[in-house]
Amino acid sequence: MTELVLASASPRRADLLRQLDLSFSVVIPDIDESRLPGEAPRGFVQRLALEKNYDVGERLASPAVVVSADTIVVVEDDILGKPKCREEGLAMLLSLSGRSHWVLTGVAVSREKNAHHFVVDTKVRFRTLSRKEIEAYWMTGEPADKAGSYGIQGKGAVFVSGIEGSYSNVVGLPLMETARALNQFDIDCLT
């Protein structure tokens, strides 16, 4: 049986991968997640997914299939990562209020030198938010560790007025596309 490793510290990604009834271990990657000067959002998430994948793959004692991902929220060309503080989190939510944004996830699946990588994007629309709602949401603690300062799988769902594309992508791992990639490495997600 092929060993499967999730290269991620995200509990949400692990939960999503568990939905496929797969056995896997988790190894947390150790990379610099800084954006390079002039780097486009799509290239940024793809590069980070590949670097996480490579970092973990190099540290494994035996060959395994490694899945890695990186998710960002993009408004126009601005990347909204995880908020560093309350003020930044509130500003992010305010910037998403009453408009659409994109959630991009770069994914890499590999075994030794063979790699498959891709980016999935999902358009998300927020209703108009009041300052009081934004502050109350921040106080729940939910937005503190999430790109764009919200979690669609939690209380942040009350802000979402529409979605075009993969829901699981917004949570952190596009399952349909990831399952297809895993199938290329003889890991069947339906049995």
C-alpha cells in the first residue's frame, strides 16, 4: 500500500482529506512563506505548494505520495493572508464587505521526482457587513488563523452571499481536483 503524507499544519486540510476516507500522516513543512517582489497571486500559491511538497518529501525516510497546498484570498491583486493582529483582521473583513473576492489554492501531489500541481480558484461574494458584525466575529477567535480573516466552514459563512466554484477550495483543499491527482498516483479516493 502506498504511504500518503499531508504536508500541512492546517487542521482544515486534514479534515478535508479525511472526508475521502484515506489513511495519511501529517508532516509540517518548514519554508519561508514570503511573497517574492512582483509575484502574481497565482504563481505565489503554486510556488508555496511546490516548496512545501519538496521540503516534506526530502525529509521522508521512504518514498511516499505527498500532498501539499497553500490557500490565499485575493481582492483585486492584493493578497490577504492570515491576519497578524486584530486591526489587520478587521481591515481585511471590511475590505471584503459588499464585494466579491477570489480564493486561490495551489496544490502539489508528488511521489519522488514525479509531481502534479495545479491552482484552483473560487469566486466568493460577501454581503455588506457592519462594523459591529465584523468586531463581534473577530471576538469569536475564528478569523485569527485564516486567510482573509474568515472561515466559510464556520461562523464566517453568515457573510457569504454567493460562491462560484469549489466550496472545499475555500476551506483549504479542492477535493475533486485533489482526488483526481491522487488517482494518478494509484490512490483511489472512492474505495
